[in-house]
Amino acid sequence: MFLTIQKKTLLSFSTLLLLSLMMVFIAQLYIVKILCMIAIGVLMSKKIRVSKFVLLNFILILVYGVLGTGLGIIYQNPNPFQFLGVFFFWPIFWLFFISYFSTSPNLLERYLKVLFISHTVIVLFDLFYAVAAFNGIKLPNPFYGTETGFSIYENSTRMTFINLNTLTFSTPILFILFFSQYKFGINKIYQVINVILTIILLILSGRRSVMLMCVSVFIMPLLFSSCFSKEVRRTTGKVVLVLLVIVFIGAYYVENAYPGFWEGYYQVFLKAFDSSEEPIKFAQAKMFINAIFEKPFLGHGFGAIFFEPLPGRMIYSSYFELSYHQKLATTGIVGFTLIMFVFLSTLWYSFYLSKRNKDVTLVAFAVGLLFMLVADATNPVLCSFDLMWPLYLCLAKINSYQIN
């Protein structure tokens, strides 16, 4: 009996620790993450239970991984195994996670607490780093792949921490849970503080995808309020309105104190549609369109090297910002259809089940996945081990309905 309890505790701890590390330390601490994965695999005593829908999507992910890798080998690309882990080996592990998550009802509330804490840690650290930069203090950058975490320009700022990709998923989840008054063991005052600090960080980040959430996260609760209780629906609009008033008052105060402050951030959005301001993405689009027409059906395979022409950086690489373009170029119409079916079918079925069962957590996960899919267009996020878990969380919730 004692060993059984210890086993369950260790399994739960390993799962929650893994998800927390994936949120906060993207592309870091892989040894610890792998140990957590091994522990989950070893401690999973029950037979893996997944529904036909989930199994189909996993098969399609594996086929996509084999297709891209196989083509890369055939065409002798420099790095044909570039995404084999993300789209072949890691999905096999996630089957264990989904089965465990689906059959452990108490794990969801614990995970939501971990998600809130991890999100808050990211927000507080990034804001602390920004405040230090505003005061001329240079702090060491603890995150891999980022030279300058926060830059200050004449009338705008720019944050390049990779952990902002995590907020793309966690922010809409926590906002929907807040507006729906869903109880998961976190005091409302802490949730309000988290909402305000998150909005400040998203604006200071200077990144379009996360800045856009400042507006859309207030709209999403209204769009999906049908999943809320009747009592909550009566007050949702008022709560949204009050928070918007607070935001506008704060914005008005900042504009008066620092004239022209918002103009700089407004220009950030306009640059997205100006080829002279964003030459790299326009150059990549042209490059990938040519590559797609060369091999439209099966593509060039994983690890293919493409040349980014003028007005871009004039470089050869296999990593680019335009994720969907690259998927089409590397795996063609066939591969692109496979992986997009996985993403969109999971998204649609999540919304369908959440509406049918009035499941606030599932609709929150689905909205988070939606934001990740939008961000993935110009910032590849759904192609790494640490950022694929939004997809698998939705599949885990779907699986819990279909096997129970």
C-alpha cells in the first residue's frame, strides 16, 4: 500500500515537474526532462488507454515525421533528422502522458496550479529584467539562444526571451479561468495581479503575437461564455469592462507621462505589412513559394537548405520564421495536409467537446492552442519538444472524455 502511494506521488511529481520545466526552461535542462520522462514511462503501470481519435492523430504525426525524414535522407539533406524527435520519438512518450493525464482526475487541478505558478515566475522574471534594463542595470541572461533579453529604443521596447512563447499558450488559459471564475486553488487576488502584470509584460515585449493578446484575451471569454455557468455569464461582461477601463486609464496615464509612448508600439504592428520594414519575412515568403513550386507534392524533406535572397539576409539555412511556408516546402502538400489535420482536428474537437460538456478547462486549452497556431505562422513554436505540449494537453482532455 505504501509503495503504491509512493509510486503515484512520484508519477504525479515527475509529470508536473516536466510540464513546469518545459514552460520555464525552453531548450534547457534536457537531462532533468529526460529523467522525468523515463520516470513517467517506468511508473506507468496501467496499460496505455487512448481513443481512436487520439491514436489516429498520433499515427498521422508519426507518418509526417517519417515522411519528412525519409525525404531528407533521399535528397541527402545536411540534417534530415532535424525534426525526427519532435514528430516521431517524443510523440511516443506523450502517449504515456495522455493516458496518465486522462485517467487521473486529480491531476488537472494540480497542473493548473503549476501552470499558474510557472506563468507567474516567467512574468515576474521578465518584468524584473525589464525594470533593471530601464534603470541601466545589466543582468545576466539565463536563457539559451538569446543574446540580449530586453532592448530599449526611442519610443518602444523589444523582449526576445524564448519564454514568451510559453505565455502565448498560458495567458489565454489563465485569463479564461479567471473570467469564468473557475476554482483551481489560486486566490482571486493573485489572479487579478497576474492579469495586470501579464498585460504590462505583453505590451513591453514589443512582439506582435503577444501584444495582440492584450486585446483578444478580453474578447475570448465573451465568445466562449456559453461554457460558463449562468451566474458567471451575467457578470462576465462587467468584469471584462472593468478591467478594460483599468487598462485604458493606465494607458492614458502612461501617454501623458511619456508622450508618444504608444506611437512606437503602434508602428510595430504596421511594420508587419511593410516589406521595407520587414524585409526578412517577405524574402522568406518569396523563397519558400519558389521552393514549393519546385516540389509541390512531397517537398524537399527535413533539413533542406534554402537560400534567403534579397531583401533578406542573403544566407543559407534550414531554420526560418515562416513555419507554415517551411512545412509546405519541406513536406509538400501531402505532409502539410497531414500535420494541419492533426492541429485543426484537435482544435475543432476541443471546441466541440467543451461546448457540449460546458468544460471551461478544455475551451481554455483550445484557445491557448489557437493562439499557438496563429503565432506559429511567423514564429515557429509548434516544432520543438518544449512547445508541443499545448497540442498534447488538448488531446489528453479529449481522450479523457472518450475513454471514460
